[in-house]
Amino acid sequence: MQETFRWFGESDTVKLSDIRQAGATGVVTALHHIVNGELWTISEIQKVKDNIENAGLKWSFIESIPIHENIKLRIGDYEERIEVYKQSLRNVAQCGIKNVCYNFMPVLDWTRTHLFWELEDKSTALRFDKVEMAVFECFIMKRNGAENSYSLDILEQAQVSFKGMSNDEKQRLEDSILKGLPGTVDDLTIPVFKDMIAQYDNVSHEDLKANLSYFLNRIIPLCEELGVKMAIHPDDPPIDIMGLPRIIKSERDLDDLVNFIDSPSNGITFCTGSLGANPDNNLPKMIEKFKHRIHFLHLRNVKREANGSFYEDNHLGGSSDMYEVVKTVLKIEKDRGVSLPMRPDHGHQMLHDLKNNNTYAGYSAIGRLRGLAELRGLALGISKSHII
Ligand code: DNO
């Protein structure tokens, strides 16, 4: 595996020099200052690339060139927007960067109810709490019909929890869900968010899949020409939220994805944290099954709870067997004769991260360094023991 670290650009308090000291050789980043849907110009791409290379690192993966909502919905100016997307792909390829992560999640990207949830050892983790999600949807945002998405038991707990919450706690919950996403330029407010969600009122899973298929059929032939590999990020968490259809959650969804257009350019970011939040996903089996389409790895480990809540545990802790995951990754790399870019995804805020807590949620320096170091040791141990 090629070790990489995500970097959010100049505004990131984790610097390229820190990434180098963590032992990573690659950087994963995007033009975070460009608004979703705008063209990525060669000069802007080249500036970021030079910056990374001057720090002795390589730009391994673009995460992400985001997809405009009009393309996901196939409304309005979506054809022009696909053309802009294609031009951005030509431009990144011309700068020599040919790995592109993206996602097709409606409105929201990854969603958590807590960005700094305190663990027993006083480090903090990201958490998705089903009851708090119900509090937000049913009592804070008051989404029409939200009650139908929850069991009676969760709704009762949500009611009690809401009554006991201070205004600050309510605000913290709202901000975690609507403003928690690192590296985006747009922060959402409840009214704007409601309007955006309403656009999906009559969009089913099948409709959204058809739109993804349409998009891929428009861009993948160009990607093949350019040698660009697209790698879709799964939906996180892997469930429908806020009544929005989410379509990349399971083995079946990935089956559909690879069948939309049969091409090595139509690939997957295998995120063990997103897919691992669904107990039905057998991660080693899926890695083996989609081995020719996995271009990028996000390794992290969530601890699942009985009611559908989860938090992000240590990289070798959590509910997924990271030993089996890494063993399978090394095996498919051997079969294919490749070394896949991998980043330790998310990390706890710990040690110095806690004193300097202006890092992006999930993207602390030391927490991710710990994750990377543990994964590196695990991979080395597996390789040296000749079990694959
Ligand atoms: C979370 C990330 C996601 C991911 C995008 C990819 O930490 O893995 O935000 O970058 O969904 O498009």
C-alpha cells in the first residue's frame, strides 16, 4: 500500500511537513477553494501540485472533484455541468494526476452527530448517534414525515433527549450535521438545507442510480482516453438519511455500479469505515470480489452499536477485523501486481491535537499518525510472515 495523508490545503493546520514526518509519501487533496461545479484550471491545479512536490511528496489522489447537485438530479444545466466536469478531468490529467475520488451522495456528504465525542481516555472521536439524528430531524429541523424513518423506541428516546438539551447542545448538534464537513466552501442553514432536500422529494433509489449511470456513461470513455481512474466513495453512513436516497451502501450497490459501465476507469474507493458501519457488509469478501475495481483505500474502523449508532474507534479496534482487511488488500495487490494508495481515514483528537484543537474534525495530526503507524506495522507483519 502507498501511504498517503489527506491535506485540506493552505488553511489546514496539519502542514505538508507534518505529513512527511508521519512517514506518508503521498498527499490526498482537492482544490478546496473552488466552488462545487466550477472548472478546475490548469494553473490552479499546477500550483497545488508544485506545493506538494516542493515538500517532497506526491499528489496521489484527488479527493474529490465534487459533483454538482444538478448532475445528481439531472435537472437544469446538468449537461453543461458535465462538460465542465470533463474539462476538469482533462486538466488534471494534463497535470499528470490521474486518480479521482468522488461521491454521489445527495445534498450531504458524510454525516455525524458528534464531531468531538469524548472517549474514556479523553481523546475525542466522530460519532453517529441514531437517537440524536432523530432529535435533529424530528424536533430541530422538523422535517415532514421524519418520524416514519425511526422506530417507536428511538422516537421516545429522542423526545426525552430533546427535552433535556440546552440551547448550546441543540446548536452543537445542528452544526455537527450541517457544518461539520471539512474542506467545503458552503455551510448549510436549515432553510437552505430543507430546500435542497425538497429537490429529492420524488427521486427514488432507482432514479438516482439511473442518474449515476448516465453520468458515468458520459465521462468514463473520456477517462479511458486520458488514463484517469474514477473511484466512487461509498455513502457514509450506509443508510438513507433525511429521507434522501443513498445508493452506494452495499455489495449489491457496488455490483450495480460496476455494471453501469464496464471499464477499469469506473472504480471504487473502498472505505472500510463507511461500508463497515453496515454489519451485512463482509469487507474481506467485498475486497476480493471487487479487486479489479478498487483504486483507493480509506482504512478506519467503526464500533457499531445495537441501535444503528456507531463511533469511530482506533484503527485496529472497532467492529471490523482490520487484520483480515489488510491481509486481503495485500493479497489482491499481489494478484494484480499493484500498490494501492491508502490513507488512514479519520483519527481521534489526542495528545497535542487536544491543545491545538483547530484541526478539521476527524483530521487531527496525531490521531491519524497513530492510525497510519498501526496500519503500517500490521501490513509489515503480514508481509514478513509470508501468509499471503
Ligand atoms: C470523509 C471522507 C469523505 C469523502 C468524500 C469523497 O472523511 O472520506 O468526505 O472525502 O465523500 O467524495
